[in-house]
Amino acid sequence: MRRQVVLMGLVLIGTCIISRDVVRAGPDAAPAAVVVPEGASFAETLAGKEIRRYVYLRTGELLPIVDEATAGASDGRIVVGCKDRPAIKAVLADAAVTSSIESLAPEQYYLKTIRDGDRHTLLVVGGDSVGTLYGAYRLAEVLGVRFFMHGDVIPDRQTAFAVPELDELGKPLFDRRGIQPFHDFPEGPDWWNADAYKAILGQLPKMRMNFFGLHTYPEGHVGPEPTVWIGMSDDCGADGRVKFSYPSRHFTTRNDFMPDRKPAWGYQPAKTGDYSFGAAAIYDRDDYAADYMRGAAEWTKLSPAECNELFDRFGAVLGDVFGFARRLGIKTCVGTETPLVVPAAVKKRLEAAGKNPAERATVQSVYEGMFRRIMKTHPLDYYWFWTPEGWTWRGATEKQIEATLADLRAAIAAAEKVGAPFTLATCGWVLGPPQDRALFDNVLPKPMPMSCINRRVGHSPVEPGFARIEGRPKWAIPWLEDDPAMISPQLWAGRMRKDAADALRYGCTGLLGIHWRTRILGPNVSALAKAAWDQGGWNPEFGKPPKPPDPKPAEGPQGGQFAHFPNNPIAETDDDPLYQNVRYNVAAYHLDVPNDTYTVTLKFCEPHYTDRRKRVFGVKIQGKQLIDGLDLFGKVGQNRAVDYTFEDIKVTDGRLVIDFVYQIEYPCIAAIVVQGPACTRKINCGGPAYKDYQADWPASEPDGKSRFLPAADFYADWALSLFGPEAGGPIGQLFTRLDGQLPRPSDWVHGPGGIKPDTRPWEKVREEYVFVDELAGLRPLVQGMGNLERFDYWLNNFRYMRANARVNCTWARYNEAIKRIKTEKDSEARRQLARATALPIRRELISQVADVHRHLLATVTTPGGMGNVTNWQQHVMPMILGGPGRELAEMLGEALPADALVSTEYQGPPRIFVPVLRTLLVAGEQLKLTAVLLGIEPKDVSVCWRPLGSGEFAEVSLEHVARGVYAVALPPEASKADLEYFIQAATVDGRMFNYPATAPKLNQTVVVVDEK
């Protein structure tokens, strides 16, 4: 059904009213216009359209787009194009401006206002088409727009149009700037369809990013994943369709698993229709997954033809979205882990053909098949090989290192043989093996980029080994969030700045961010993106010449903090005080001693952990690995002395170096003894002078503080843009205080974002969340529907965190009650005790988990938010309510009462959200919308659309898919030109709910660009 809807063509701006069709004032002035060059490229055309879009959204004026032949000499012209375009050169008169423009390199831009009498012309010039596009988006930022992965932020209050006075040259600090979304959890790209990928890719150039990379698990706990097909050339057809494959998957709520495996990452299989607290409404089917996984939820039972079909489906997705990325100047990358893990089914096929899967020739032939298939299926710029994950926390033997190098050589030979049009690269959990993180730089071809993520899920700084790599691209990959706290907000703007500053100091040419979610990471992504272009004002080393490396650091420890345990009795020693102090998080000790041969004794104790594999590290002395994989608790237990003595340690340059190799958690040491004919040195590590042991050097600043640079200026701008001038100041100050300091009520428990019982009283824990009420107290300052929507998003996220923390405390009380009940031997007394103690706490838990969902569901606006809900429903709740509930019923000898069971009712406010927002279409694409309604029982749900800024709105009804999910494909004529739209839901009682919150004043907009 289609209807016509007429809205007033006037917009209130401050205290004056202007028409949407208003032109520049003045009797002789021609209308302001956006001038694009004749024969403009895709990116140049998009740049002109984007300028028109954002001028319209900010001012209400819809500027015409003209080419230079019809532009005229109007006031308020915005001339867009590459530096060599005639329209650009025609405006230039100043030699200095001309020189600046001519010197622009690719991806650089220049914004310059030219005055000619009383006329103003704004030049948006790029060193190439992509640079021109970046200039257009930078102009939008000048107008007040802000860009994030999940979408745009348009200030509620419009302003009058005027050409801004600009003289800005934009040069990136890094060649590659972008994101590395990680597959394996529902919070990440596992739940993205083609439109969702394109929505994210469409935002990257707005943030002036140009890279998008994906990792692939080829087998194991969550794999195989369908991102990269592994097989022989003969098993792939000429069109890229595979003839032989194996079961693969991205996450589905069914979470089907192989018979010999546990459910992936602790998620219990479930139907979304059984979700609690109204959460079922946001999913349109029980076996929820990305579109290409439909029909493949029971992935372990796929037929051979269905296995092939899934790879073909996802290959088509990558062909579509990577082609889209290429139009926007975005480099794409996929890859697998090295040495290559060949899926079991492929191994059997190789062996049946008489080939040994372990031989290099066979591995090379498999890589040839993989690369040929990629070349037939989708465009690609890079293929990266992820170093072994175990190298993060374990040592690497020479055999393992050689196996990895042999694998890389086989891949290089395969790429050369098939003429791969993409560049090979390395990435991974570490830059290289623990013995030498920069080792691969000595053996791999220099055109191959080397990259890695930060260790300790981002809590460690950028790998210092980058500084030792020369003559090749090198990409640092900070964590925009960590998966242990996957269900919690994480604010790391200051840490992103620090990582960006370190990456620049080490000479990195790329700055990428690893992540799963999108909207909740808004500050982190924005801080990283901006730091890839400018670090002035907050990086104290920016603009200074790089410091030469110090060949001989000052004597003493490298890093480290003190830990004191004066009351711990220490076994296996009479010198308890020596082992009751430790220095932990230490990288090395440098000791000045005369040249000679020494005996070195290292004294250790595990003072903190009570389980194996919590702290594991290695030790090198004079560069030689002498201890590997030391697990102190695993070796001797807690609070027990253990010494290692090494003889014949030679010193030839006056310096003894003891390096500690991080593997799991922080290395720690209690004391060091160096004995030789020329000298004896004894250090009480982490403690004062003791007997003949010298006091340790002062503790270093903890990583938690040194990992951050100031971010007050960032949050001031961010809060002003999101919440408006009335509330932005105090909100920005609050977020500055919270950056890097948010509580963490979630942690890794069999998977990402689990929760743990907190034995502290809630009255004590709630003191950590006083900021929630502080933020709530600022709500009356927020003006405007868009500002309020954004404010409530963050307020509900913080209230949700606080509710989570309270659940942790109540769960601890519940567990203690159950523990007491289990000590009661009499069955009737046990039942009575369960009824009197555990059942009331169970009721509290139910109420508090409902409160968690009331706030959580109010924050869901993206697929990542939906993934957080699934995490609670299939990972967290089975731990705290599922099994414990069945256990309590057994103790009671009867079913739990209704108020001790979860409810299916939604308890939050009525709302509409659209999980995927496309803001850019290529001509011929149809705009498809999915809307989710919560707490609304509609009589009608419709979308109202019109060409951007003009005409009447046409209305098209959305179809009810299932539960709260509605969908529509706009008619083809809607996407023949730029458009705007809003969604409205009318209820039986006459209420109307709109999406976006600012509609119909400020609507969702889409730009449509013809293929070039």
C-alpha cells in the first residue's frame, strides 16, 4: 500500500524560519551550489552528493549539484574534485594555494575558502578521488556532523547556511587505517548480512579509514568458518563455486556442535522464541543467524551439497561487499592461521589422492586452490597469515618456528604460481615468536606487511618489536574492546590515543582496531580514527624528531610494580621476608657488573594465584632462553620458594641482562643473586634492603595509568556533538573521568562476557556506580529528541552495568545459601532451609535479571546489541538461573513457584529500532529495511519516503515478519535518486511512534551514486 503524506516545507532554525527551498539572499546572487567535475569518478560524485546531504541536514538548504560548465559565478559555491580538475584550477589565483593543491598526495585533501570580492568559493580538493571524498566528510564535520561505525550523528539544532572560512590541509599519519571485526561471537560480524557489511563499509571513509580485514578459524572450537575455503584447485569450478568442502559456520543461536565438542564459547543451544523478558521479540526466527546461514543452523548435519552451498553463499557476500569497498577506496583482507590448519575432511581427500597433507608441496597446492578460488569469487587486496595463538602465552620451539616459516614459504610460492592479485601479509596474536618478535622481518619479502594485535586483549601496549622492523609496511592493531568484558561498555579513548602514539613512534604505517560490537564503541573508534590523522595537542612527542634507541638503558629494572605479602608464611625457606615481596609486570633487569663469568640465582614465589596456568612466563639471561613456560603454582604451589641457578653466565660489555618473557599474566620475581670472582650483587625484588640484599629500584607506573593519554578535549567535542550545548559540557567531563575507569561487572567464564559471583556486599559495590546517578541527574539539561535518544542510550547502558553488578552480588549470596543447605543431612530440614534461605534469594535474582534486561533491551540498536542479548540468554542465564534453578527445585522437592521463574514479558519502554542502516546505495540497489518494535502493538507500520529535501512523502507499509520484526523493500523508484525516510508505527489507541527519534524534522537519509 502506498499513500501520499504532505509535511510542511519549513524548518525552525533558532528564532527564524527558512524554507527548505531557500536560496542565498541578495538581489544579484545566484543560488549556492555544489560543483562537481564533468566525468566525475564514483568517489568525486559521492563527495558532491555527501556535501549536499550534510548541508541539507544541518541547514535545511538543498543545494543543487552542477558541473563546471553550468556552475556560473555564484556566491557560496562548493567546488569539489581532484587536484587536476579544470574546475579546481579555474578558481586558483594565489600561487601559495596552487602550490599546496598541486603537492597533494593520494588520500590527502585541502579545504580552502577563496574570496573574490563579496563572493565566497569553498574548494574541497583531493590528491585523488578518495582524498576528495575524505575532504567532503571533513567538511561535514566542520558543519557539526560526527561519524561512527553504527551511523551518523546529526545535531538536533539546525543552523543557517554559510560558506565556512577554511584553510585546512589533511594528511594521514598512517597509510592503512581501519578495522578488523572479529568473527566467532554473535556480537560481531557473525550476524552481519551483506547490507550490514555495506553499512559498516559506508561509514569507514566518513572516518577517513581505508582498511577492512577478517580473520578465519579454519577448524577447532568455533571453526571451520566459511570466510576462507580450504581445498585443492580441482575442487573449485571456473566460476568460483566449490565442488568439495566441509561443514562450516558462523554463530547461530542453535549453536550446534560436533559430538566430541562442547557448545562454542559456553553458549547453550536455545530457540530465540524461548528467550525471557521480552527478548524474543527482536528475532524473527528460532534459529537466528546471518542470512547466508539460513537453513544451515544445524551445520554439523549439512549434506555435501549444502556444505558447498554455504561457502558459495558467503563467497557471493564477499564478492558483493568487497566490490562495494573497492569503490570507496577501502582495502580488504582475509586470511587464515599459520601453519595452515587443513580441515579433517580435506586431509582425508588429500590422502585418498595419495598426497601427504604434511608435505610442503601438498600445502603449497592447497594454498594454490585457496588463492585461485578467491580470485574467482571476490576482489581482495591482502591475504594475511595469523601467527600461532599459543605464542601469546607459551614459548615456541625452533621446530615450531621452522614449521611456520615453511608454511609461509609455501604460501608465497603458491601466490607467485597462480599470479595472485593480492599482497601477502602476516598478522596474529603476536608479531613473531617469543624468542624474537621481529624474527620474520629477516626472512620474508619486504613487500609483505607485518602486523599483530596487542597482547593481553589490549591491556598491553603496542608491540615494541615494531620498532626493529624496517623497510616494510607494519600495522599495529589495538583492541577497541576486549572479549572478557564483551557484555559491558568499555571506554578506552585515552588508551586508543596512547596506542596510536606508540604506533607512530615505532614507525608503523598502519593503525587498525580489532572489535566485535559497533555503537557502544563509538568513543573508542572515533578516538582511534582521529588519531590516525592528527595527534597534535595531546601526544607530547608529536612533531618532535624520533628519539634514537638507547643502546644501553639505565641500570635497574624495566617496568614493574611491587606486591607485598608480609603475612604469608613461605615454605621451603628460612628467609620468608625475601619471598614475601615480589616485583611483577617486570620486563627485565639490567645490572652493571665487571666483565667476568657469573653464577645467577633467580628466586621465585607464587604469592597470589591458587590455580595452575594463571601466571606463566619465561626468562632469558644474556639473550639466551633459560626458562620457558614457568608456571610457579603448577610447579610448587602457592607461597613456596623455588630457586633457579645458572652457571657460566658470561658478561663481556659490563652489563648483565635478565629478560622476563610474558606468556600468561605478569612475570614476577622475589630476588636476584649474581655471584662471581669480581663482584656479588643481591637485589630484594619488590622490597627494601634486607640482610645483604639491596633494596629494589622504585616501582614503575602501573600499565593501567601509563596506557592512557589525556582525552578531555576528545570527550568535550564528543559530548557536545551527541548531547547538545546545554548538556555537553558536564557530560563530557563525566566521561573524561570514566575513560578507562569503568567497573567491569563481566569477565571471561567459559566464553566472552560471562559474570562471576561477587562476595562483597552490594552496599559496598554500588559505590563504584555513583556515576550512573550523576549522569541521570544531567538528563534535564538535554534538549532535542536526537540528543535525548543518544543520552538515554548511554544512561541505559550504565544502568544495565549497575544491574549486572548487583546480580553478581546476589548470585554470591545465593551460592553461599546453597552451600549451607548442602551441609544439612536431614532431607526435610534441607527442604525447609532451601525454602527459607535460597528461594527468597532466587526471587531477588529473577527480579534483578529482569532489571538487567529492562535496561539492556533499551540499548539494542545494532546486530552487536542483539548479540549481547543472546549472550545473556544462552551463556549467562544458564549459569546463574538454569542449572541452579533445577537444583533448587530438587532441594525443595517441588517445582519452583511462578515468582521464582523467568518471565517472558517485555518490561521496558515502547520503542522502534532499525538494526542495519544503509546510508549509501549504488544505483540499482534496492533499499531494504528491517524494523524491530518493542512494547508496541501496532495497527500499521509504514515507511514514509521522498526524494531528498523535496516533494511529498510516499508511504509504504512494512510487512510483519514475525514477533516484533517488520520488513519492507522500497519500490525501485525510491532509490533512483538520493532520498530521506522515516518509519512510523500507529497503535489502535491513536499513539504514533517514529524512527528516527527526530522524525519528521530530521529523517534518515540515503545517497545513491551511479556506477562509474
